[in-house]
Amino acid sequence: MNYTPFAAALLIATLPGCDTSPSSGSASYGPPETSGLVTAGPYPDANGVCQVIGENDLTGEYLGDASVLVGCPVVETVLIEERLDEGATQVDTIGEWVLLMVPTG
């Protein structure tokens, strides 16, 4: 009996960084304040993971009357894509948060 394929599979499965088990949890991230951002509430509604971002030294250049600055965690790629599909423009990444300018008009 030839055990070479079984031994190779066992070796690969035990190598560091080769975790073949399914992920047991969701990706985590810190609050926007940990990245130096100021928040004004969730976006697009009270249950939103993304946050309306307020003005400080890191964000002043992105604020204006024609848009709302929104931050979404970098790990929330689906939420970021939804904002982009709605017409937002990605302007920066600060810490664990992607900043998007969402048009208000």
C-alpha cells in the first residue's frame, strides 16, 4: 500500500499558516476613536456598522456641504462596496477605517 499521498496531505495540513478549519468568528476591528476619528452616529441607519465621521485634524479636508463623510471598517468589504455602488467615493484609509464621501444631493 502506498502511503505517500496521505503523508503529504498530513504534512501540508500541519504546516504553520495552513489552517484548513473553517473560521469560527467574524473579523474584528476597533472603534473609530482608536484610529483617531470622531464619530457622529451610525450610517446609514441606527443599526449601521459604518459611522458618520466628524471633523478633526485627520478629516477636515474631506468635509463639505455636498457630501457626508462616512467611515466603514476595512474588514467590512461588502458594506464598503454598497456605499461605492450608491455613489460614494473612497478618499482615505485611517487605521482600521475606510473613509468614503457620500453625496447628499
